[in-house]
Amino acid sequence: MGLALNTTSLVPNHDEAELFKFIVNEGNGVKGLADSNIASLPPRYVHPPNERIDPKQVIDASLYLAKPIDLSGLEGEKKGEVIDTLCGAAEKLGFFQVVNHGVPLELLERSKKAAHSFFNLSPEKKAAFLKEKTPCRRVHYGTSFLPAKEKSLEWKDYLSMVYVSDEEAMEFWPHECRDAVLEYMKAANKMVHAILSTLLRGLGVELDESAVTQYAEARGVNMNYYPICPRPDLTVGVGRHSDLATLTILLQDDIGGLFVKVEDNGWIEIPPVEGALVINVGDTLEILSNGRYKSAEHRVIANSTKARVSVPLFASPRSQTMIGPLPGLPEKDGKTVYRKVKFGEYTANYFGATHRGKKTLDFAKITNEK
């Protein structure tokens, strides 16, 4: 599968239908576009000014982002202090970084290299995992978020893998990344349980282990690739959104570009910290906590000099699990904010429209109509 059009014509006035076919339908992705050495950005990738990061909106992260939290303290004399820090970060920002998390640093490096290995495959090999072609519906490769519905595409390609069993992963996950990613996912299990258990019990409700487990027993992992971009100031790597899961565990490389919204005050960057993992509260945990913990709106910018990779791990309930404010949870400002819904229903709504900040949570909010 070669470039089916003259690369010198990949400029803002190029035929949009042909470009979409090349990038999306044929599986070349935005990496294929970047590899054609375009000098300017096709109009489909230009985002409205209000959807780009305005440098004037970027504020000092130190005022809102906690220092990396040492998770080894959960088993020592500083346990109470670490618990308070974790819960406070989940309430204040919804994003925090952790170190001494139990995932070997060598494995983190292998996982990042595995992402580069997959996205550097030929277009033909990657296209074999397009949704229309993939041998397993729980494994697929794509670009942007919902390209068929988006007015402006995101400068990102991805590989999504939903875990069901070791046997399925070994058979269907791309072998270029399978072993490292599977090992990374398993190595993070203890950390995920420890963080979620701490946060849920920090709400002041009584939960047994099975109750904690049900909200994070499903696992999925993505690998994201952000190619070098000729005009990162005009586009986005990922648009404004909150995550669907209960918790997201993000492995990012040393390039940076992840920004989080601080209510109405502006945006802060989550700086790469060697050996650290980024944890963020997802919509599910905000619902379970009746709004006490925040699923932060975030986005990613493109880069003009280096290709960036990230590997997010998603811990979620299973589709049939009911999610809603936990029993015994104090009401927020005297009221219950969210209703009970099946996680599968929430998921269907989430993927039913393009990125739209935190509006996805409206689906689960209780409306008090007069």
C-alpha cells in the first residue's frame, strides 16, 4: 500500500476525500501523512482557536499539581499521610503522579519502545488491525477519535487492546508490542488496586474487597503515537475530554505535551518525570464518589521536533456493572448528583459523539426538572 496521491500536493488545498481515504480508510494514519514530508497542515487538521492551547491560558502547575507521590508509603509509617495526599489530589485536580509504584522501570522503557516498534511498521501491517479487518474485535488500530464524525481530526494514531485472557492476547495482540504491554498491564495490577482501594475508602464508606475489585476488573490498554507536526500551533494531539474509566494509568515519554484543565483558571502541563506514572480519575470514579473526586478535562498538544508516544492503561468495571454514588456516601451539597447506570450504557454514550470536554458526564447526571 503506497501513497496513492502525489505527496507534493498534500497541502491545504488538497482534495479532502482523497486525504481522508489515505489516512483513515487505507490505514496510513497521520504518521503516513507526516512521513510524506508535508510542509503545511491540511485543513482537516486545523482546529478552531478556542480548541487549541493558548499559551496565555497555561498557568503554573506547582500551584495545583502535587509532587510525585511515593506509593511505598502506603505500607509504612507514613501511610496516613500518603492516603491524605492521594485523596486530596483526586479531589483537587483529578491528576497526580506516583513513584515507587512497583512497576519495574525497565518494563516501562520496554513498553515505550514497543509502541515505537508497532507504529514504525509498514502501513500494510498496521492496516491489518483496522476495525474492518482486525482478526479480533477487541484489538484495533486507528487514527483520531471518531474521524467520520469529527470536523477537525486529531494528530494521533493509536492501537487499542482490550484484555480478556492471556490466550487471546498471545494470539491476537501484535507481536511487536504484545509481550511488553501484557507484562506492563499485569505488573500494574497491585498498584491499581492499592490506589483505588485507598480512594474509595477515603470517601468514608465501608467496602469489602469484591466491591473494590468490581469497579476496576476490566482492563484495556492503548498505545498512542503523535508524529512530528509541521504546525502544532494549529492542531491538537488529543482534543478536550475526560476519561471513561475508573482510573487511567498513563506512561508518557520524556517529550511532554499533556495538559489538564484547572476548573476555570486555565491549563497546566503534567511534566514528564523519569520513572513516574501519571494517574487520573475517570468519569466512573467521579460518579461513584458523587462528584467528590474529579475526572479532569485534559488534552495533548502536537510537537514540531519529536514524535511522542504514550501508553495509557484503563481500569474499568465490566459492561453489566451498575455505577452510581456508593451506598452510604454523604450527599454533595445536600444532593445526589449522579444516577445509577450500567457501565456499558455509559460507554455507548461516551463513544457516540466526538470529544466534548466533560459533557459526557451529563448522561449520568440527575436532572431536576420542575
